[in-house]
Amino acid sequence: MRVIEVEHFEAWRAAARELLRDGVPAGDVDFCSPSTQKSLFGDESDDGGRALAAREAAARQRRGGVTVPPDFLKRARMVACHRDEHRWNLLYRVLWRLTTAEPNLLHVAFDDDVRRFDLMAKSVGRDAHKAQAFVRFRRIETEDGEQFVAWHRPDHRILRLVGPFFSRRFKSMRWTILTPDESASWDGAALTYGPGAPASAAPSADDLDEMWRSYYRSIFNPARIKLAMMRREMPVRYWAALPETQIIPEILAEAPARVAAMLKYGASGTRAVSAAEFLPEARDLESLARAAAGCRGCELCERATQTVFGRGPSTARLVLVGEQPGDQEDRHGEPFIGPAGEVLNHALVTAGLARDEVYLTNAVKHFHWEPRGKQRLHKKPPSRAISACRPWLEAEMTAVAPRVLVCLGVTAAQAVLGRDTRALKTRGVPFASEWCERTIITWHPAASLRARTDEERRRIARELAEHLRVAACA
């Protein structure tokens, strides 16, 4: 029986490659985590670091012909973050079966290994989403200037999984996220990892706390109080690190009066019929986003979780406009992060475009949906909502002043360019519009998800990438 110590996914992957090359069955190897706690960096000059690098280099030279489904690698990275001490053995057992006699193993949902593999991946995925939603940075002043520090207690060791997300989202900040197991730091150029720390190592409060409380108050809908759902989406164990939770008792107590005021406001016939009434005096993107959080320009705000405003730099030369946020976007407050967002990300990469260099938004800022069991299914926004939301889009276009505008789908094209726009005839062909000299209509990424055949799906994805490539060169 071979006993192999591994601490993270890449170390396991390197060892697994060599074991496969040597034909070692899953039953003949026992993976375990190191018995002593080490720095997550490790000492790059020590013998262990050199040995691991040498083994990987040798394995790259010797291996050949062994392939696994991309979905396995994606989910295996997540399983590697699980706290289950037997996760490494499970990963190798699934890998061994995939690469020997069961290439379709991942499709056998009732298999014990596959079921456990899927459950662990989903558990880590949920934990990673919670980290993305509930990490709250606090500002401190150091000798080197402004620094942001957050403390979070995840269920699993997910910091390496979510670290790249925060480095993209807060690219211009210098920040550190502390957890009991490990820490991650971003200096504006590189993401590094270090040992864990207790909650006392992070600042307890700062002036950003009031901003979070104001934001939470603005998006809280007193007519849709569901405490069970609130506790499920925002578990109590995270509350100590969330400044906005301090006002939950207060806003719950105010809810009946606020609902009465909302009913009176709607019955008086003075309800706002356009977002124009909510536009701030300052029209920069940051001011617009803050003001949009409280928009009640149409009825969609009543059922949506929050306003999903555009994201991207004000200096972006390229603006992409979609139809409306989806379920994941509504929950997390960021455009194009759900399944359609994954399609768009792939198309952007294929077109040679970086997501953080373009401005992404939607014609409608609230999620319009209909219930289907426990699911919330996308429903095309009504024309009155598109019209009511247009002032936000116009303000965004003015603030960014793009050189190229891309309309993703027919609804977006008609919302931006007018109802008589013929998207099917002009798709992929640049033309001049009132917003800029180069305007392009293309597929909405969700169209490929709704395709009836694989051939149609591939064609839509290919054309979307081609049209984005035209936009990149325009």
C-alpha cells in the first residue's frame, strides 16, 4: 500500500498522474493530508518543493493518451476543497475508474462514488457562493497606504477556489481575506496565500459598515418577508461578520408601516412610471448604481431581489447590452454570472476580449420571472418595464460613451434601437446608431442554451464569438 501526503489539488493531480502511469489501482494507494500544519506557501527552496516540481516535470514528459472529461476536473477542484479527510482517495478512485474501464462513469447517478463526488462538489460550490456573497471588507490604514481586510468562516477550505473571483472583482484594491484555515492577499498584481487567522485579527468596524447597512435597507422589501428563506440564504453563523445584519430587527419592526405606505402610494395613482424620477444629479456610474438600488420605476421591483446594475469600467470602449438579469444575477446583484454568463465568458475569450475591460448591462435592471415549483423561470419583460427602465440605460451609455455597442438578442436591440429594429437581417453587421458609430446586433448567450440540437447550439455559440470578434476589431 502506497501512502502519499497531499495538501492541495495540484499536488494530488501530480501524484495521480504518476500513479496512473505506473498502473497503480485505487485500492493500492492511500492519500492523506500532511500530519503537521504547514504554511500554505510552503518553502519553495526546500527539498519537498523541488521534488514535487521534478515529479511533475517528469510526469509531463512520460505521460500520454490519458484524458478525462473537463467536467471531472472542474468538479474535482471543488471536491479537493471539501473537509472530508477521505476526499483524495475518492478523487483517485473516480479517476481510476474513468481512465480504465468506465469512461461514462460520471453519468451513472446512482453509483455510490459518483453520488458522493457530486454531493461534495455541490456542498463546496454552495460554500463558495456564500463566500462571494458574504465577505465584507473593512478599511485600515497602513504605512503603505489603504488596505482592506475581511474575515470569513467557510464550511470548507474554499479560499483558493474563490480567491481569483475577488482578485477580478476588486482588481484595484489591496485586500486580504482571513479564514481560520488560510488567508488570501491581493496586492494589485499577484494573488498569494498564507496561513489562517482568528476573527480577532481583522478590524471590527469601519465607515464602510454604514454603507452596507444603507444598501441593505434600500433593497429590503418589507412586503416579501420570508424569515426561513432569509436564514437559508444568509445563515446565522455568518451574521457576526455582516454589518447589515445589525439592522435586521429594526427593519423587521418597521415593515408593517412601510407596507402600508407602499399600498397608499400605489393606490393614490402617483406611482412612478419611469426610472427618470430616480436618476441622481451626479451621472457617473457609481452614483447611478447607488441610485438604481432604490428604483421603483416599474412593477418588476416588487418581486425582484435587487436591482442588477451594469458592471465594468467607465473607460470601456465596448458596451454589451442584454435583456434582463436572470435568477443567479438577481440573487447576487451582478450581470451575466449565471449559465448565459458562462456562454458569454467563453465567447469573449474566443473573441480575444477580457470581461473586465468591457461594460456589461441589461435593458431592464430587475428580474422578471414566473414560479415553476421551487424554481424561478425567466419571463420576457413587458414593454412598459423596458420603457420605464430606459433612462438608466441612456445614463449608462452617456457615462461610458462607448466606441462600439453590442446588443445581445432581439429584446435588447429593440430596447436600445427601437421596436422596428430588424435584428435577424442585421445580425453581425456593424452600423451607425444614435449611440455610436459602430453598433452590432448578435445572439443573446441564452439562445445557445435553448437550442434544440447540439448543432444549433454550436452554431449560435460560434456566431456569437465571431460577432464579438468583429466588435473587438471595430
